[in-house]
Amino acid sequence: MAKLIHTMIRVRDLERSLKFYETVLGMTPSHRLDFDDFSLVYLRNGEADAEIELTWNKGRDAPYTHGDGYGHVAVVVSDARAERERLTGLGFEPKDVREFKDDAGALLARYFFIEDPDGYKIEVLEQHGHYR
């Protein structure tokens, strides 16, 4: 069976992205490959084996486009409201906490979104139900 090991995103400012992912998600480099024209930096934390691969194409100044197909990366935290408050206190601008409920009003998910320096969306879900 296949096992998810990483997802890759392209970034314009590697140092800014590294700081963002460490501060927001607690992810630090686990492996780095530097080449003449580009670098690959794999990030992870102690919560999961899957990594985010940051690809930095050296010398690129133009923003990347996300098209209409990219959605988001999702992470889970124990308390979405507290995590949003922490990030706001650090100067980030996460979106409002939202709740998704079924027809009977039972909570299915509590979450908010935040964007990284290149505009990639990250969904921060509270541990509940399916989201563990």
C-alpha cells in the first residue's frame, strides 16, 4: 500500500518560509538538498512522518500562481481557538474560526485557515471526530 511521505510547494523566499513553517506549524528541516539553481528543504515535526517539501528556485522573483486546482494543506491541533489566538499574538492574520455542523446541529469540525508567505492555504482543524 502507498504511504504519503510529502507534499511539495514552491516558495520565493526560502528563509521567510522556513521561519513561517517553524513558527506556525513547529516544522523544521529534516533534510536539505542544495543545487546550483534550486534547493529542496523537507520539513517535519514530531507529530507526523509526512513532510512538506519547500522547493526554492533561486533567482525567481515572480510570484507563483496556484491556479484553480490547488486547495490547501490541513493540520490538526487540540484547540483551534487557542491556536488562532497564539498566531494572532505573533502577528499573523489567520481567518476566523468556523464550525461545520450536520443537519441536527452536531459539530463535525471546528477550523480556521491561514496563508503562508506565498499564499498557500493551510487549514487548522481542531481534533474532533474524523480529524485526529
